Amino acid sequence: QVQLVESGGGPVQAGGSLRLSCAASGRDFSRYGMGWFRQAPGKERECVAGISWSGGSTSYAENVKGRFTISRDNAKNTVYLQMNSLKPEDTAVYYCAQKRRPFNSGIYNSQSEYDTWGQGTQVTVSS
């Protein structure tokens, strides 16, 4: 089965940085776009970033644009989320997800576009 495992979360002060990693196995990683989502307690899950199968196209939520960078290393079957200038509002459980269709392009912010999810990693930003 496809498995996604996130790592790199933890506590950080406002203005600091974290790099999240998501290691994938069980499917041809390079054929699928990937996304990062986050969910705070009592809040709806939201997409923060997406990246195409090749890494040639990325998308970001407006409130993280310029601060977060999504990237991937297909040789390592890993997708990353570099988070800089963190704010308390970024506090959430962060999940990586793999798109359900290979070589699919277009929308990245809909949960229905993904069929595999990691277990999540907690990011806590203190003010």
C-alpha cells in the first residue's frame, strides 16, 4: 500500500523556521503531484501548498505565499515544506497527501484530488 510519513514538526518561536519532510513508498512517486495540508483544532483542513509530479509547477495558499516553499526530490521519494517567518496562526497538524491520478495537473487545494494521506506532524508556533 501507499504510505506517507511526515517528519520535522515541533515547537518553534514566531519568526522561526521549520522544514517538514514527507517520505513516500508503495507507488511511483515521480508520477504524482503532492500537497501539504494543515488542520488546527476545530478548524477545517486547508491546503497550504501543492507541487506537480515533475516539480515544475507549484501553488500556495495566499496566507503562506512568500513564506513557505514546497519542493520535491524524486530520487528520494520525498516532498518538503520549508516554512519561514512562522506565525502563531500557522499552528496546526500538517499532513502531506498524494494525488489520486498520475501526471495530473490543475487544482491542488481540493481534498478530493488526493487519495493517500500521512499521519500528520504537529507544528506549534509560540508568540
